[in-house]
Amino acid sequence: MPNIHPASDPATLEDDGFPGQGPRPKKRKKKPQKARKTSGSVLLEAIFADEESATDAKCPCPPGLLTLPGRHPVKFWSTGWLFKEIADSTWQLVTSKASHIFPATLREDHHGHPGYLLREIGNYAVELCPLTSCRQNAPYIPKGTTLEETGRTWDSDRDSYLVEAASSSIARRKGFFAKLPEYLGILPLSKFSR
């Protein structure tokens, strides 16, 4: 019997045709996620399921998303969205390039301010504006205002004023916020009081 080197023995050839290599690891298939029974969770699960493959550009908002308060991906944000509370440290980061840094000082007794999406800048950025309860000559949301789409009531204890001098543009890229702000509803700028 002739002396055959193991690397050239046809019995050691793998499916890919390379001699002497061990088996290739199999690719794992993702298991489909089970739908939860809570209201709107199936829609939210579908939205977050393909988050890894999503681009940074704006995507069309899925039907029904606007009626669900919650922490929605930045790719769906649109003009007029109101957000519950964004941490003051995040506001200082967002407004660092604006003409007015907001808030000027961080206080231990106050953790955050609501936000308003003033406008979209193309498909890749948004202009976010903080709201404050300090009186100023600016458009404001009266306390108790009912928000569109969700029907929620603006539950601030005082009127909330736009701080347009501190509005800043941010990219829609993932990971900008350590924790996404909570969407409350929509209020067009034309419905603000003056």
C-alpha cells in the first residue's frame, strides 16, 4: 500500500475543499422572539428587532407607533414630538455647541428637563430644544394641555417654555443617548401659547 500523506488523503477533505482543516463552525440561526401579550408590544418588538441593521437615516414611522408612549428609536423621531425628561447632564452635552448652554448649572435637587423636537434637518439630524418652567418671553405649553396622538395630558406643574437659544442639532446615530427619552405625544408649534 502506498504511503499517503494525511493532508492529501481524500477522506480528510472537508466540504469547502481545503485539505486537513477541521470542520467549520456552524452559523447560529436567530430564534424568533415570542410576542408578549401587552398592548403594543408586538409592534415595538418588530421595531427593535432589526435595530442592529438599521441605518442612521430617518425611517418611516410604523403605523400605530405614535399612539404608544415610550422610548422609541431616534430614527423615527419627527417634528413636534415631546419628551418627558432628559437628564440635565445630557442637555449640557447637547447644548454645548449652542449659543446658550442649558442648564447653566447642575443642581442636586433637579435631574432633568423635558424636550421638544423643533425640526428635522434632512434625514440624518434633528433639532432638539429644552423646555423650562422659568418664565420667559417665548412660546410655551400651558399645563394641562392634551397632546396629539397619545391623548396624554401635559402633566407639568407649571407652564413649560421653549428655550430656543439652547436648541441644538443632533445626529440620528444610535447610542447618542445613554437612555432614550420617553416620548409623550405630539404638539405642533402652532398650538403653543404666547
